Amino acid sequence: MKKFFLENSNKFIQWVKNGLNAMTYTWYLEYKNIFSDIGVLSLFFAAFLVYPILYPLPFYKGHEIVREVPIAVIDNDKSSLSRQFIRMCDGSENIRVAMHHTSLDEAKKDFYQNKINGILVIPENFSNDIYRNQSANVSVYCDASYFYLYKQVLTGVKYVAAYMSAGIQIQKLQSKGLSQAAAMEARDPVPVISIPLFNPSNSYTDYLIPAILILILQQTLLIGIGFLGGLSYEKQKYHYYAPMINTKGGVISLLFGKAGAYMSLYLLHSIYLFGIIFRFHGLPMKSGIFTLMVFITPFLLSVIFLGISLSTIFRTREMAMLLLLCTSIPFILVSGFSWPVIAMPKWLQWLSMLLPSTFGIDGFMKIAILGGNLQDVSFQWISLWILTFIYFLIATYAMKTIIKKSTKYMEGPL
């Protein structure tokens, strides 16, 4: 019994040593492949280091909030009240009265030439309707195909109209003998207090960039791994791994070696992203680096094994670049960041759960922007570990298959 135990323990120790040696050697080879190819280096380092700096520049400090959208005004009433309304619109932070026109046709020309982004039309009986205690209307024309500008123009005019209406109603109530305080309370008995959480300035940068940076992590990693897969097929390197996969647990050592190389690089990239880029751009960060790294670990691993699985189907480097580069927009769309997941078709909701970026962006936003902890994102964290396991199994099968096919192809002509 003792002899049996010693023999099996020695075999196990030797198996572990062989596995560690194979993993270390694969790790070394992957580093060698990465640092010997300028294309891979540009993806893993140049693109990742520079892109997070350049991407937020259009929304940089002072330009991340859209203010004073230019509009044209057509004043058909030409009264003191209409002029007051126009001055209030011009004083709004959302819109700016850039032009005055006498007809809608004139304003349309400037609108189609992009000189203005909206048209405000004050009707002829504007002041008379107000003095007669009747409803006075104004017309606003704005481009609904550009939602952000549409929202700013419409919100600006609505705010001014509501403010002016409140002032007129309070004056009428005061004329009936009410005090200013009583008149204000009678006019608005249930005031609504709006408290914007997590992005009080309504900054487009604080909303958009954090999620995009997580997607950059995923896409550069996927494209880089796919690029290496296409390179290995082009240079017929897969058959060199044949002795490794023919041993017990060899393919696991192979995958762990590859994953170790990518993981070591992208953990450093993550520290650069969260520790430097977020501070450089002044982006909100309500979590410590340790919590972020614990959460990002299964995200990176799931992306790595997904990338290894996909890399086995590419036959050239260019093929990997073209196919994976075009997935960026669909991935951000189905992540639930730009459009609510609950509003998507059920089949698309289920499909989105196969992508690491879906859980990665959701969990990261809750930790970094909303100030949550790991317990608050336990569902996303566990889901990423499940994806890691699933893609690890797929990568195991895919890597075995491509190596065996490559080996047969090399032996065929002989």
C-alpha cells in the first residue's frame, strides 16, 4: 500500500512538473510571438496606450456638455411679451438665439446649411392670448434624427415656457390679494425636486467614456489574440504543439501558458487604465484599485479564452483584424449601455449574455461610477466566471482540433 502510494505520488509530482514546464514554455513562446511582431505590438501596446488618451479628447474639459445650441427665431407677434420670451430663451444655457427671421422659409435655409439646430416660431396672437387668460402656443422645429441636439433645443424652450407661465400665473394670483409665497405655493402645490445621481453635471464624457474603455480592453485583447492565431496558421506553427497535446493534461498547460502571457500584460493595462487614464481625464472613480482588479480578473480570462477559441478559425492576420474589428459597435449596443436591455428582443438579451463585455461593462459601471462593492456585482462576477469556464472548454476543443489538423497537413506530403 505504501509502495503504491509512493509510486502514484511520484507520478503525480512528475505530471505537475511536466505541466508547469509546458505552461512556462508556452508562456515564453507567446511572449516571443508578441514581442517579435510589430502588428501584435501595435495592438497590445501602441493602440491600447494611445487610444484611451485620444478617444475622450472631443469631449474634453469644457466641451463635455452641449450648451447654447444655436436656434433661429421668427417673431410674428412683435410684442413686449414675445421679446421677453426671446430674451429668456437667449439667456438659457441650453440654447442661444443666433438668428432672427421673418419667415419659416428663410429659417429653413439656414437650418439645412447647419447654421442653426432649431427654429422657434412665436405666433401672431401670442401676447393677446396671454392677456385674455387663454393658452398661448409657440412652435419649435428641431431635428429629431440627432437626439442630443433635439433634446437640448426642446428642453431649453420648454424650460423657458414653463418659467414664463409660472411668472404670469403668480402675478395673476398676487393681483387677487395673495402674497408672493402663497401665490407660488398655489401655483405649484406639489413641487418636484430633481436630484441627478452619479452624473450631476449631465456630462457626456462621464456617461460614455468609462464603458468605452472597458470595451477597448476587450476588443484590443480579442483582436490581438486573433491576430496571433492567424499568424500561427500563416507560418504553420500549430503543429509544434503536437507533442504537448498528446500528453495527459497537455492542452490545459498550453492554454494556461497562453492565458498567463495575455493576462500578465492586460492586468498591467488595467492598472494603467484605472489608475492613470481615469485620473488623467478626470473621470469618476468611486472604487479602489483592488476591488476593480478582483472584478476585472474573470472578465479578462473570459475574453482570453474566447479569443483563443476564435483565433483557431482565422487563416490570416488580416482576416482576424477585419472580422473582429467590426464587432465593436454590436458589442456596445447589446451591452445595455446605449440602449436598455429590457427593451431588446428576448433572443438578443440571451445572446448578449454570451459576451464578456455585457457583464463587464455593467459590473464595472456599478463599482466605479455608482460606488458599489463586489457584493453588489456578485451576479456579474459569477457570470463572468461561468463564461470563463465555458470558453475554456471551447478553447480546449478548438486548440486540439487545429493542432491535429495542422499536424496531419504537415505529415501529408511526406
